[in-house]
Amino acid sequence: MRRIEAVPNEASPLAERARALFRLYYEFLVSTKSCGSHLPKLDDEIATLPSAYTGNSGEVLLALIDDVSVGCIAYRVTDDPQTCDIKRLFVHPDFRGHGLSRALIAEVIARAKARNFNRAILDTDTTTMAAAHALYVAVGFKEYKRQDNLTYLELDLT
């Protein structure tokens, strides 16, 4: 059975599962050299999950299949309290191609709307994350800025 759950706090058993998936995401970034100066910040973020998100009006969500953690996504408020930043979409390679990324995106959008965010933003590397970029565009995100290989996308949540 497939379900999506929020990681409630650092002591939750789900927090260690989220850390494991974020580490795999981190390894992916390192292997594709698409992480640049973000490595130290991401390492700290992993160590204290989910506090970087739950302390900022957001959540870390896990996709589970039969109690196996197979994917994650997170969101948090930006400097603009009406806008949330979506981060860390990752599905374990063994579970790709089953609609989990789309389900995680749909869930984070629904939760952001429920928290009265008006806009969702994200950034994606168009060279190393082409599939994720295409999926974001397919669900309605629009480009609002480019910088090097990064494309910044937004979605109106109103």
C-alpha cells in the first residue's frame, strides 16, 4: 500500500528514514556535481531533520510503500510569508517510474494550499534533473528566472 506521511519531529522513527533518503539525494548531487556550495548546508540540514522545515511553517514528507520509505519532498516558508519553497524531491532509483514524484508534488501542493500559501517556488538543475524539471512544468510550474544551469519555477496556489 502506498501512502505519504509527514515527519513530525527529530525523534520520530520517520526522521531517520527521511535522513537516509536525504543522504541518497546528497550522494546524487555529489555524483552529478550539481551541488556546488550547498553541501555543508545540506549536511547540517540532514543532521537536524525535519527542523529546517517544521520550524519554518513547512514539513518533510515521505512516500512509503508497504512501510518502506521510497521518496521524499519538503517545503518551508520563504522571506515572503505567502510563499513556500519546495525542496529535496527524491525517489529511490528502485522505485522510479511509478508516479511517486507526481504524488509527492501533489501532496506538497495540497498541504501548502491548506496552510494558505499563495505561491510555491523551487529551483532545479536543468542538466542533471531534467526529468524533475519536466514533471514540474507538466503539473503547472512556470519559469520565472534562470541562473547558470538552475531554473527557478513558480506555481500560483490561489
